[in-house]
Amino acid sequence: MKAFEILDKIYPKDIGFLFADTNFQFLVSVCLSAQTTDAAVMRITPILFSKYPDEKALSNAELTAVEEIIKPLGFYHMKAKNIIALSKALVSLGYIPNTIEELIKLPGVGRKTANCYILHICNEPAIIVDTHFKRVAKRLGYTAETDPDKVEFDIKKNYPKELWSRLSMVLNLHGRKYCFSKKPNCDECPVRSYCKTINPS
């Protein structure tokens, strides 16, 4: 965990990528963030939530109207269907669940989205396996898995619970700043000596 200890000192403690006025809006924002950037989501959600601020409003929305708003995010037909179905489910349920097991039963909510909600809204330990985390975790030798769910379970099995949330954020930030998918900035990487890609032994 030496690499983590180094990165933990470099990256800020309090940082977020998605911001919302309510828990519902945060959950929808995370659902919309799949296969796109957080910055793109933050450009669209003010428009979406000005028209559909809560689950009741969005549950009654016309599919085509929602599609038109979120079209720039890509996969807009599937995402629009999912967030409307999610809203209907939450209206029926009467509350937003606060466990991963319950959250993943909701339409359009996978483990990454559920973990993100648990960490940022419920302030509970969680491992958020996005593309950045998965890439950096593998390169640093924290997991040999490639499937996101298996990566999550592998990290949870091998590292203490009190480190999960910080590990999620630190590896994510490192993936954004240095450890790119293509042409990573290895020359300036502060933990290059711990990278299994550069130093497989």
C-alpha cells in the first residue's frame, strides 16, 4: 500500500465530481454519467432538473422530452428510459434506499452507481469502480481482475474497510491526472516505481 500512502498525501481530501441539490438529483446524475464525462453531466442536469426537480415530476415526464434534454450525453434513449423508470420506482417505494443491495434493485442502478451514492450521500465506506479506478488499481497491482464487480469484491476482500472510500477517490484522481488509458504520464508519475506495468517483477 506504499503507493496509496504517497498518493494520499498528494491529492485533496474533499473533492467531488458531481453536484446536486437533492439526493434524488445526485442519484440521477450518477446514472447519467455512464459512458460520458462528469463535466458533460453537469452541463445538462441544471436543464433537466429545472423541468423535472424530483422523482414525481420525472416519473410523469414524456420519454421524448427527456431524451431531447440529455441527448448530448450519449446513449440518451436508454438513459432516459432508465431515469424515468427509476423515478417511478422511487415514487412507488416512497424513499431512496441506503444500502447497495437495495439500490441495485432499482432500474438503471448498477454497483458503481450504488457505491457512489453510498459513499457521497450516506457517508459509508464504498469502492467506486469506474474506468479510472479499475485502470490504476490493476497497474499498481491492487487487483488482477478486469470485471468491475470482481475488482470491487477483490479490493474489499484485501484492504481494510476504513480505506475503501479514500482509495476510491485517490486512484480515480490519479487516473485523471497521470495514469491515462493511452499515453500515461509515467515520467512524472509519483508512484511509477510501484507500477506493475513498468516494473512487472
